[in-house]
Amino acid sequence: MLHTMFLYAAMFFINLRFEKAKVNHGFVEMKLLKTESTQSEISEEPEKKTEQPEEDNSQIDKEEKSTAANYINFTDINADTTSLEQLYTEPTLSVKIKYPAGWTFVDQNNKNKLDGVTFWSLTNEFDPPPYIHLEVKEKYLFSKSRYSYKKEFNNFTAYYNDPEELEGQVTQTIYIVTEDDYDFSIKLIMEGREEFMKFQPRFFGMIKSFRFGDLLF
């Protein structure tokens, strides 16, 4: 009997040790899981990115507007005809236009009718010299939406944009819309912004002097 009681007591203590071991083991597992979870949260935290400053488009717009503002628009005040001492005349379309002294020209005909004429300077005022090209246009080529400005004359309307600059060369085209069978364009090509601005009033003066058909000066 005493032997049996001793056996039961021994089994009780053994079971108690096992139970404690289980509790301790479970406690260790909880700590490990918590640690792994913390490491996972750290590894999944998004990496902070350095924000790049946005481009200041307003400054670019101001520079573009400033560039355009340096040129003059087409008004009677800005059109200088005082130095236009020579007169070009062409019989097939009755085209007439004044051009500066010391300039020359060459015209091109197509099927015995005016197709275009190019004027350029022979003086030393500009180097290289400016060129002005007058071209006869088919009426279907005109699109009003391509132009920002217009000016009314007696028998035509002039449409134009601000001058364009490319690698130091400045150009401006005046498109002339008529009520006749043809339209015209007159284009100025020059090297250098300052030189262009200096000559621009005379270019507008040539446009102002332009006539075609039976209209006299």
C-alpha cells in the first residue's frame, strides 16, 4: 500500500513538471511570434521617397511672353514707309509693292503668271542681308485659326503671328487674304533679334504699301 502511494506521488510530481514545461514552452513561443511580427512590420514599412520640386511653368510662361513683347505689332504708327523709295510692279496680277533703296529682287513666274518674288538688300546696313519673299497663294490654303492677330486694309486683311526664332534666325510671315482669286504671303527672314527689331517697321511699311488688281497707290 505504501509502495502504491509512493508511486502515485511520483507520477503526480512528474506530470506537474511536464505541465510547467508546456507553459514555459508556450510562453517562449509567444515571445518569438511577437518578435517576428515586429520585424515583419519594420521590413514592410514603405521607403520614404525624396520629393523632387515641380518645374516652375509660370516662370517659363513669363519668359516666353517677355520674348514676344520685345517685338512690335502691326499698326499704322509702327509702319515706316519713309525709306521705301523703289517700286516693284508686276503686270499679270497687277501686284505693286514698295521696297527700300539699295535693294534688288528676282521674281518667279509659273505658266506666264506671277508665282513669287524675292527682295534682298545690297547695302552694308545688315550682314547677312535680310530677305523678303512674296508668294502667291491658293485660297484653300488659308486657315484663320493659325494666326493670333489681324489688321484690316482697303482691299485685304493681313493675318500674322509673333516672330519665330530658331538658331539666331528670326522670321515673320504676313498672310494677306483678298476677295480676289488669289491670296498672298509676305515673309521676312533675318539673322539676329536686334537686327530684326530694327528693320521690322520697314517690313510693316512694305505690307502697308502692297497693292494688287486695279487699286492705285
